[in-house]
Amino acid sequence: MRRGNVTSAVQYVPELTWILFLRVLDEIEQEAQEEAEALGLSYAPPLEAPYRWRDWAAPDSPRRKQMEETASGAILNFVNFRLIPYLKGLEKRTDATVRQKVISEIMSGVERARVDTERNFRDILDRVHQISHHTIDKTHVFSLSQVYEGLLLKMGEKNNDGGQFFTPRQVIRAMVRAIDPKIGETVYDPGSGTGGFLAQSYEHVKAAIDRQGATGDQYTTLKERTFYGREKENLIYPIALANLVLHGIDHPHIWHGNTLTGKESYGG
């Protein structure tokens, strides 16, 4: 990204957010579709072709190869003028699902790809495509907040306006173990940041119900009616949504606004 004129953390953190999210989301959706088909169930994916990662970004996809052969800049043009508007417009559909609304919010601050050349952009796509839970330990792939926290701390060290305080991962784990949240309870973080406390709480509760032999209703409760938070920073809010969805929280109830004043940026 530095080679692609995306030189500061203020620029590359949001860029990494949506690129990594679309990559891992595609893998999650592919597996969900395969499971549904194996059980003889219908499945409606949140993204249509050709807007799925496998359609336009995967190195071996026919569409990407076609765009590379068509004209210089064809991939960036597709991303800037078709993909991003499509993703941002999902929540405006009359039949929009919760997942589609979340995707739109994650893309809410993205106007265009920041990388300046297609060659650099293709290299980034190829690197990100290698991220897969088939090749990397799941806890590393899905704990995206750790990546962002490290980057944002570096922003603070560079004496700019990006530095923020994030609770160390070891402290989060210790606090979650001490509180010991249980299925049926709700977890609320009024300053959720990148969602570290909520994500760790999810892992804690899920591990507990897995050991006990959880029911389908318990999993639904865990994924849809357990985790709530508030975050006011425009940069951090989409990161929190992406992090929680990629952890497996289907309905991340993150309110976008100032917890202390009650001023709302987005309440959907």
C-alpha cells in the first residue's frame, strides 16, 4: 500500500478494513451456501455475482482475467464505479437483510479505492486472497481488531490525530473470564472501539455452550440478541462492525454516536 501511494495509517486502515472484510466474508458465505445445499435448504447470499470476491478479486476468476486483458485500469474502474456503489446501496433495498445493511455501513466511508495504480491494487488483492482459515489459524484470521489496534497505536506514535487508547488483549481476556458472561445475558460496551470486548465475550460464551451441547436456539440468541455497543468515531465504527461479523456475530448491534451526549450519527 505504501508503494500504491497509501502512505499513512489514516489512509490504509480503512482500505484494509473493506478489502479484508470482503475476502473473509466471501469465504464465510461460500461455506454457508455449501452447508445449506448439503442439507437441501435454500440459501440467499447477501451479495450477487459479479460483486462477490470470488467473481472479481480472486486471481483465478475468469472475470478478473477478462478485465486484466480488456484494458489498463479495468479492475479499478469496476471497483470504483460498480462495486462500491453497489455495496453502499444494499441497505436502501426494500427487502434488505441485516447482513446487507451491515455491509453497507462497513462501506459507508469508502468513496473509492485509494491505491493509485492497478498493478499495486492487484498485488494487494493477491496478498489478501491468501488469507484463508484453511491455511491460517482461525483465531488469527478472525481477530482483525488486533491488526487495527496495532496500526492505530502506531498512528498515535507518529504524533498525528489518529492515536487512541485500546485495552490490551490480555486485559480483555482477564476481564471477560472474571465477569463470565452466560447465554441468555446481554453484553454491552458503551465505548466499543474495534469491538474487542464484545468479540472476546462471544468467544467465551460460545466455548461454554459448545461444551454443554448447545441448541439451535442458543446459537441464534448468541449471534443475534446478545451483543450491544456504542462507538462515535467514524473511522473505528466500520472496523467494529467488520470485526464482529467476521467473528460470527450475525447481528452486531453497534449504535453509531456519542454515548455521553446521546448524539446519533447512525441508529439503523
